[in-house]
Amino acid sequence: MAAPDGAPQKTFLVFGGTGQTGQHFVRQALGQGHRVRALARNPDKFAFAHADLEVIRGSITEHPDLDALLGGVDFVVSMLGDAEAQRERRINDGFVRQLVPAMRRQGVSRFLYQAGGLSAPPDRALSPVLRLVRSTVARGYDGQHRDNEAVMRYLTEDAADIEWMVHRAGIGSDGPSKGVLRRSQKAISIATFQDCAAYNLRTVMDADAVHTCDVSSYRAPGPRGASAG
């Protein structure tokens, strides 16, 4: 079966599909003719039904059957985040360390992980401006950023055989689209949830994005562009 644009229909396994970016991602993937399987603690948060949407009740903290979830899947997308819980422990890091071996067992190679723009990639530091923001107005999310950083280190050091990519998103609001986000190492934009979702959907299918931990921007980075570190 093919999507409306003639591309082959793909199956996405989505974690965090009931979140602010996740809801848009699921709708967009279905709208492009793909199938979506989503793990959700509360499936009722999906305010819509679709023939190609399969919602399985569960949580990453409740030891789901990852091998069963991954059966027949082409792409895995994680848009998980719980700032309060991540103050206490690295929930996402622990989960990804279980997910990657299951992906290997099931022969699934492509994985997109959404982090935050204030989470530093393993190979470079944040810019002074972003370090200041993280230590002041965003200090309540430091546990979340440390969890994201642990995930990026694990993927970089121990999962070279997996076609992973990390979107260090600058997420701002659920307003209307402000344009198309482009991948960048330095220029970061505060984007709407739907634009981040559209970026994730494009990027997980982009082989050029494999093994990158980039931010995204509405503008092509220029010589005086904003620095993301």
C-alpha cells in the first residue's frame, strides 16, 4: 500500500504521542497515509480515531513488551518528557537502553529522539546565552536536560549500528505554523508544536540526518545567526 503522494506506506511506533508535539505528529503521519502504533498511559487523550491508528495502553515505566510493539515497525519516534519525574531519575535514558536492544532484535534501525534545545550534545557545549538561560529561567528543567544528555551519550557511544537522530527542539507554543524548520548545528528557533512535529516526521525519514544531534531553525543559518552551541 502507498501513501497519497505515492510513497510507500510506513509504520511508526510513537512514544509520547499524546503530548503537545506528539498529537500533531500522529495526525500528520496519518494524514500522509502512514500507520501509527502508539503507547499511551491514557489512550483517551487521543481525541480522534483512525483506521491506521493503533493505541496500546501502557507506560515506558511499566516495562512494556517492546519486542511486540516493534513488530512490523519501520520507524521509532520518541517525544517523551516529564520534567517533574526527571528531576529524580533519568527515565528516558533507562528506557532507551531497553529500546535499542529490542530494536536490534526486531531488525528496526531508524530512531528519532526529541530532546530540548537546552540539552547539550556530546560533541559540543551550549553557547553562553543558552547556558545562561538553562541556569536561570529554565533551571527547573535541568533534570530533563541531564536525562536527554545521557540518552545522547548512550546513542553516540553504544548505538552506532542504529540509525538514530536527535532533534534538540526549541518548542514554544501551540499556535499556527510559522514556517518550515530546517536542521542546523547552530541556529535555533522557538517553534510551534505542529512545526516541530512536521520536522520530526520529515527528519526521521531523512538518511542525511542519521547520527546527528542538531537543533532546528526557520531560517538558514547566516554569519550573524543565533548560536545554539
